[in-house]
Amino acid sequence: MTRYAQIVGWGMYVPSKVLTNDDLAGMVDTSDNWIRERTGIVERRIAAPNETTATMAIRAAQAALQVANADPARLDLIIVATATPDYLFPATACLVQDALGATRAGAFDLSAGCTGFVYGLVVGSQMIISGAYNQVLVIGAETLSRIINWTDRNTCVLFGDGAGAVLLQASDVPGGVLSAVLGADGSGGDLLVLPAGGSRHPASVETVAQNMHYIHMNGPEVFRFATQVTARAARQALAEAGLHLEDISLFISHQANGRIIQSAAKSLKLPPEKVFVNLDRYGNTSSASVPIALCEAIEQGRVKRGDYLVMVGFGAGLTWAAVVVKWGVPLPVSRPLRRIVVWRWVRYRWATIRSYLRRLGWKILAALRGLFIGDSSSG
Ligand code: ACO
């Protein structure tokens, strides 16, 4: 029997702190007018000091599981696409796995810049279509505010924080993720780079002094690259699915710059009502932008069963990716019963307690082993 990977749950989380263009004009030499005209961005969200990529990913994941009424203990795999993980290791996906109590799930991070979520959709859906797994959670989450040079007007006006998640589930109903295009051109890696903190330039007093732990970007070149690949990747994904431009119900592109989206829409001959834009309120949230846009499109009633959605990402690497999704879930979904919400709350509290006990267990075991080894060496 043919298997399909349907999106059955979705959720998003953005921090409550809003940073407007006028706020930025008080920090660097810029203006609301310049930012609106050149990017389409009006405001963005900034994580609170106690928020991280993992905490936002967990909130988005919980929302997605709630929509699907899915049990975290039945998840097979968690993929977190991010360029701003909590740590280089362990993977942010493992922090999410622990917090959700997804005791059966494998978990890994995926690094493909702003394209990460669409790459993750492709990997997750293929895991399902191949028969390996039944339920895969794909998350895009970023805390870009922590790697922005807030004195560099070329970059600080562009980015924001947030997270979005979808739950992919095996189904025998035709639809879901129908086709995929993945691309990379590492020769353009220097155009968008976080130079230090890896094995090439480990953190040092010099790397900090030279601002090497911040985003460095050649904006105009990245812009040119993005305008070239976005429409091309969308066309390829459509052709692979046996579909045509007229079949597109909604085009959800990575939200980096309104002019990039308009240029792709023009090339694909799409009217404004078939193009989703929310970067005015969130800026570029990198790998979180496509799932956040999908959630808001659903919320606004712009997605219905049977629709063909085209999602495209592009970004650091350089990378690009596109998928065609035939939407399979009737909308709107009904609100979950109160007792289910309460039960899920209990489950997440239990996951927190379980995690605490297991961490304590590791410490006690390590101490006991230390004692034992100490005893045997002295003996
Ligand atoms: N306010 C005022 N002026 C500015 C600002 C600002 N915030 N930023 C740049 N300028 C100035 C420049 O200094 C330059 O001045 P100059 O001519 O005196 O030197 C002038 O504006 C024009 O600069 P450009 O860089 O040519 O401006 P452009 O119209 O190309 O817009 C932008 C810049 C918005 C960055 C655009 O190039 C862009 O959106 N690029 C793509 C960025 C992107 O998508 N990056 C993310 C990819 S995804 C990922 O993986 C993270």
C-alpha cells in the first residue's frame, strides 16, 4: 500500500516583546521608511532573557501536538531546524524530546540556514513514505536576536525570533508532501556566515573583539541569489508533482524580504491572494518563517482541504528547497475537549518531573561510580 506523509498538526510561538522600526531608528542610523520600503518589515519579535530556541520550539511543538490530538510518547522522530541552537551540542531537538516526554523518539538538529524547515519537511516526509516511521515532528526555531550585531544597520533591521512546528503522520489517503526539491551551492557560503564559534575559529578574545560571533551578510548578493532560486525551485517542485502554476492554491515563501516574495510571485504569475506574507510583523525568522506563515495562513482561513500549497526556503549555505503539499485535513479543526487539555498539561508536568529525576539519577550514579572506583583504587 502506498504511504503518504500528511501534515496533521501545526503550531507556532513568538515572543511577546515587539521591536518596531522606530525603536531601531533610535539604535542605529536607519528609518522606518527605509526598512519598510527596502524590506517590507514593520516590526519583529525579540526573545526575553529566559527564552531560548528550545523553549520556543517546545511551545510550538506542544501547540502542534494539541491540534493533532497526538501523544508525544508515540512520536518516532523530532527534527529541529535551526541556525541558533541552544548549544553546539547536545542538539536542541534532544532538549525538545526531553521536555515533551517523547520517550520513543529519535532527535536531531538540522542546519540549512533559513531553508532548514523545508529541508526538515523533506527528510521527515521521506522517513514516513519509506515506511520507517509513522509520526515525525518537524520544527523550525530561531533566536536570531542573540547573534545579531545591534550596531550593524545592514543586518539588525532584518531578523526576528520565533518558532513553528508541524506534525507529519503516515496516511493511506493520497496527499501530504507530494514532491521535494533540495539544493545547495557551498561556493556562496561566505555570503551569509557566522564566522566564529566552530572549529575554524573557536571562541577567543580576538573573535569576540572582531565581532565574529555575529551574522555577516552580503545583502545584495543574497538578494540576487534568492530572487533567482525561489521561483525556479517552486517550478521544479510543481513539475515533480505533475502540477502546473495554475494549480497553486497558496505560495508560502521564506519571509526574508517583501521584494524577493513579489519577484517570485510575478515570475510564477500569482495574484496577491495566492501569496502569503507576514514578514511585516515578524521580520526574517530564518527556519521558523515558513511554519509560522503556514500557521497564520491556516488561522486566516486561507487553507482548505485539497489545496496545493507550495513552500519554498532559501538561505545560508547557500541552500534552497521547495515542497508541494496537498492539504489533507478538514479545517477549521475543533477545539480539544477541556479534559484532554488538562490531561496533556499533566503529561508535560510529568515529563518535567521525569526529566528532573533522570538528571538526578545520572548525578547519583556518577557519584556512586566515583566512590566505587575510589574504593577499588585505594584497595
Ligand atoms: N537603514 C538605512 N540605510 C541602510 C540600511 C538601513 N537599515 N541598511 C543598508 N543601508 C544603506 C547601505 O549602507 C547602502 O548605502 P550606501 O549606498 O551609501 O552604501 C544603501 O542603504 C543600499 O544598500 P543595499 O545593501 O544595496 O540595499 P538593498 O536595497 O540591497 O537592501 C537588504 C538591503 C534589505 C539587506 C537586501 O539586500 C536583502 O534583503 N537581502 C537579502 C537578505 C536576506 O534575505 N538574508 C537572509 C537570507 S536567509 C538566512 O539564511 C539567514
